[in-house]
Amino acid sequence: MQFEDFINWLNGIPGWLYDVLVWWFNAIWWWINLLWDSIVIIWASMFGNAEVLAYWFKAIVFPGLVFILLGIIFTVWATRKTWGRIQGRRGPYNLGKYGGLQLFADAIKLIGKESIIPKGAKRWMYRFLPSFLLVIVLLPFVFIPWDTDWVIVDLSVSLVLIFAFLTAIPVISLLAGWISGSKYTIIGGFRAANNQFASEIPLVLSTVGPAMLAGSLSVLSIAQVQADSFWFIFLLPLNFVTFLISAVMSVGMVPFDAPVADSEILFGWRTEFSGIWFVMTYFAEFAEMLFYSAMMVTLFFGGFSGPAFLPGIVIFLIKLMIVMFFFIIVTSSFYRLRQDQIVSFSWKYLLPLTILNILIVMFGMAYFGLYIGG
């Protein structure tokens, strides 16, 4: 009897295995259907209609990530060529027309190099901070109005959010210097943070005048108000000068490049970064330079307003190249200031001038009706 039970048990094994396989097949098939349904829903939400598709095109292609990265590459090339001419040398010229491919060669070379992490560095932060810095610098570009319909995000407080993002940059620079485990990087980190804190208040206050005249904290509204009247550079030339100088100081370029002064502290807070990590910090610097140039076009030069026969985007890009050229001129025409001179210059001259700008605008609005916004 026991033998028959054993035989019956053996005969039941195939059926049991079949049931197990069917259960696993159904479970896997359920997960596949769930994944596919999720992909269909996401795809439909992203590309289901023309409006959503246009938004993703703006965010990814133009004026989004791809365009900004190409703009950074052009900014680096233009900076190196202009510096070369001003300083009596040729700048990059070997690869491509006018050296236009030199940056791609440099980037490939740097990315291909081994990334050496110092023994005393905080490894995960060493890998994380350069990419985080680049992301923080790229995020404010979503608020730049390249044309009336070519802005990724338009918020009523976009001007405030822009500086909320940029406020994180000195903290990241200081952390990057600290986690690298070198005396040169920590000194450079403190200098970079010092630069940012010294320039941040004049930089923010330099935007108060345009915001007051436009009656809005929306960057797009400030540009549209100038398109309907006249450019704020004619009313606020001193504001433009203080913004330009504060922006150069914030980026940390000559003459305010004490945080990366190679003759004093090697390359400052970037000294220990190599390979792809160095490329990210290098791109972040020029991305910030490109962004401040776009902000100056928007706040003082009417943004996309100009001749009616040209598209607004083309007008904006022409103005951007002109303003960026002046930005580069400033960064290549003066000697380096000491760290104490940078702080002294910011607090003794830039800050009082920006406050004076605000008082002049307030006086004009109160007694001369100097108000352009709706």
C-alpha cells in the first residue's frame, strides 16, 4: 500500500511542476504587461499631443539641454580666441576651421584620462559634486526667454528662483575644496565661497531696478515690457555695469580669479579633479558665464525685441554674442586682484552703487512716473 502511494506521488510531480511553471509564467507576464502599460502611459503623456511634444523639444533640443551644451562649447572657443587676440597670441587654430574642433579634442582627451581620486578625499562626494555643480548651473536656463513662445518655464517669481539655484554654487565650491583632501583645494574653496558671497548681494540688487520698472519678477515679463517700450540699458546704465562686474566676480574669472590663481594655489578648489570630473567643473564655469550673458540681454537689452524682419530667437542670439564679447573683454583686460581687494571692491563700491541704483529708480517712479510695467 505504501508503495502504491509513492507511485501516485511520483505521478503527481509533473502536474505540480506544470502548475508552478504556469504560476511563474503568469507572474512574469503580469509584470511585463504592467511595464508595457507604464511605458504607453508615459509615452502618451510626453508625446501624446503637439503641445506636450513641443514642450519636450524645447526642454531637450532648443533652447534646452542640447543647445545649451553647444552654446557652452562655443563660449569656450570664443573666450580662448578672444583672449588669444587680446594677449598677442593666436589661440586655438590647429583643429578645424579657426580651431573650432580644438575643444572637442581637449574634451575627448580629458574624458579619456584616468580619474585619480586622492587618498584623503571623500570618494562619493568627489564623484558627485562636479556633476551636481553642472546641473545647478544649467537649471536656471529653463527661465531664459529666447522668444515670446520659446521659454521652457515661465513663472511669476522666476527671477527669485534663478538666484535661489545660483546660491548653491559657493556651497558646492567650498565642499569640493574640502572633500578633495588638499590644503590648496580647501584654500581655493574658501576663496571661491568668499568671492560668491561678496558678489551675490550686488548681483541680486542689480536686478531690482529692472524688476521695479517692469513691475514683475518674471524674467519673461521683464523682456516683454522692454519689447513694448524701450530697453532698460538706457534708463539703468549703472545697473548694467554693476551687474556685469558682479557676474564676472561670481564666475571667478580674471580679474577676480583668486580662487583658482595658479601662481598661488595651483588651480584652487579644482586642483585635485581630473578627467571627466574636471571637464564638468570647467563646463560649469563657462555655463555660468553664458547664463549671465543671457540674463544681461534679458534684463537690460530687451531680450528678443528688435527689428521686425528677424525672428526673436535670432535677435536674442545676436545680442547674446555681443554681450558675451564684452564679458570676455572684461575678463582679459585687467590684472588679478587679491582676495582682500575683491571683497573690499565689492562692499565699498559695488554694493553702494547698487543701492544708489535702487534709490534712483524709486525716486524716478515716485516723482516722474518712471514706471513701464502694466
